[in-house]
Amino acid sequence: MKEFLEFVVKHLVDHPESVTIEIEEKENKHIFKLKVAEGEIGKVIGRRGQTATSLRVLLKAVAAKEGKRAVLDIIG
């Protein structure tokens, strides 16, 4: 899941080296904390949050395929 998310986000931003993802496990879900460079946050969130919503849907689909639950937090 982390590799998938990292692959997608790195192709969205101009500075892929600044992308970091931390995983925190609580109860029976994985919380992905995504950090990007300060000027790149808009590219990850998208217009009216559409890109962020799409990322969350894709991440949940990949997690469901593995029988897990996932949440995406975008940190600037």
C-alpha cells in the first residue's frame, strides 16, 4: 500500500524527493501520514479536494483487497 501511494504522489509533484510517508497502526487500520514540500500541497489536494479524495478512494481499494482498512492524512 505504501509503495502504491508513494508511486502515485511522486508523479503528481515537481519535487518527488520531498515526499515522505509514515505509517501508524491503530486498532485494525493503517493511518498513512503524507508529507510533501510546502509549495506542493496544492497539487496533492487538488481543486476542491478532488485529487485528495481520489487518492483516499484508491488507497482504500488497495487496502480492502488486502483485507485491511486505511486512512490518508495529508500534512503540509
